[in-house]
Amino acid sequence: MKRILVTGGESRFAKVLKNKKSKFKFIFRNKKQLNILSETSIKNNIKKFKPKYLLHLAGLSRPMKIHEKKLKKSISLNIIGTANIVNACIEKNLKIIHFSTSYIYPGKKGKYKETDPLLPWNNYGWSKLGAESAVQMYKNSLILRTCMTEKPFVHKSAFANVKTNFIYHDDFIKIFLKILNKKGIFNIGGKSQTVYQFARAENKNVKKIFSKGELPLKMDMNLKKISKYSK
């Protein structure tokens, strides 16, 4: 059974992953147990658990405004922390599995392929692109550009003019566990639809609103590469 060391072991996704059976042994570490801003902490965890892979979930995400208000924190946790993880993996030739985001695409044309040019539209996207840049330099890596959320949908309203690939954590994990042995970059998400269409499938009471610049209108990704694993 391959051992996978997990940073951000108390994150929303990690909490769902903990309850799933798989052929892998996940070792979840919270931010006190594994501090991504401390190279010593990272190396000590790798030495202690001797993992085959490192799943990097730790970082800063919501609320989006925090990446504008606390720029230093965003840079430290998402860019510098990830670079520290990559450096530690390089030393031990340890594979890193990194969660990126669809927010690194411009959001203007939609159907973005993994090979399309990248141009984030907010600071969160830039922080994740900075993180991904470090991971891409290391070929023993798997980068997942995701668009996932917890279930039930947490908001009472949803954009009816913003197209994305939202997918719930449970559905994402089914695909995720099939590709852990792969390398490279994969877009992963649900079918292309508006946020309102996605949310309303589970909650008929969700209110319809329209983006007036809060989000780009065409954020959806091309999922052809991952499609054979999502059946």
C-alpha cells in the first residue's frame, strides 16, 4: 500500500477524503504537525513517515478577498510554502501531487485546455500560478487544475451567466483516486454549465444572480484529457 503524506490535513477536501476507502494509505497532517513554511518541519515529516507521494493541500483559499487584503499571507502560504514542499520532494525524489485551480485561466473564451496560455484574473489565481510554477519545474509531479466545492452548495445564490466546471468533493475523489499514479497536468471538474445550473440541481431554492465583473463569464475547462478516467 503506497503511503501518501498529506499537507493541509484539516482542509475541507481532506475531511472528505479521510472517509473514503482506497488502495492508498493517506497520512493526514495539520498545519501544527506539518508547517509548510518550515523546511525542517517538512523534512522531519518525510523522514518520519517515509511516504511514496506527497499530496499538497495546504494553502490559503477562501474568502477570495483575503488575497487582496493580506498579500503577504497569500504569497507566503501559496507560493513560498509550495516551493518549500517542492524542494523537499526534490531531495528525496518524492512525487508531489498538487492541487491548482481553474482560476489560473483568463476566463474569457472558455473550454480551456491544459496547454492553453495562463493569465489569472485575481490575486488568488496568481498565488496558485506561482505555486504551480514551482511544481512544474519538477517533473516527478501531478498537477490537478480543479473546480470543486463542498456539498451541499454553500451559497444561497448563484451566477446564471458564469460558466464553470463545478464538481462536488465526493465526485471529484472518484476521479482523483484513479490518476494518482499519473504525472503531468490534468483539468478536473464536472460538465460545463453555469454556476446556477450546477447549484439548482441540488437546491431548487437557490437564487439566480448575474456577474457584473465579480467573476469572468467563461471559466469552464476542456476535460477531454481526463474523460477516460471519469467514466
